[in-house]
Amino acid sequence: MKVTPYEAVASAEVTMPGSHACRVRWLVDETDGAPNFAMRQFEVAPGGYTPRHSHPYEHEVFVLEGEGDIYEGDVARPLRPGTVVFVAPDEVHQFRNTGGATLKFLCFVPNSHRNLPATMAPECARPENNC
């Protein structure tokens, strides 16, 4: 069993191309003995965003703090504390902080995701598109 304050878990910059001012904590994963799913906590600074991308695995998300949008393709949908999001496999998606405080959310993914590719949305291949 693992019981720890989330702040005790190291935070790392999201380095995937197309991200800006975004950090992640791997709260629970296979290194903790979790056989199926990983729990991550993201912190997106004001004006920050995750890459606009897709991949062949699902996400389950629960928003803890802050405000933002999740893009389903080109459609923005609002995020507030308590919002629940399911991102199906291969859906193009992106999280953006639209508020003045840090956007924090939990994100659950299958442990098998580490062996699967993520694909940047075609419109984001050029840095000037800011996505």
C-alpha cells in the first residue's frame, strides 16, 4: 500500500512538444505495484496548455482546481472544479488554462500507455500555431 501526500511526489515538466507551462506528478503507477492504471496529477499554469494530440488509449480526468478548456478537436468545452472528462482512444484533445490560477486535475491512464505512440495534431506541426 502507498499512502503519501501528493506534494511528496516529485513534479516534472511536461516535455512533449506542443506543451507550455505544464507539470505532472506520477502519483501511482506500475512502480508502486498498480497492475492496470496510473494516476497522474497535472498542474497547468495560467496561459499554459498540454499538446493538442491523440493516442490509442483512454484518459479519465477529474478537475481539482482552476479554470480552463478541454479541446475536443477544435471545440472548446469549459473545465471547472468537479468537472469529469472521458477522453476516448484516438480523440484529438488538449487542456488549456484560461484562468488566473493554476489548473490542477487528476488524469488516469492505462499502464500500457508507455508502449503506445502519441500523435501531435497536424495543425500543431508548426510552432506559430501555438497549440
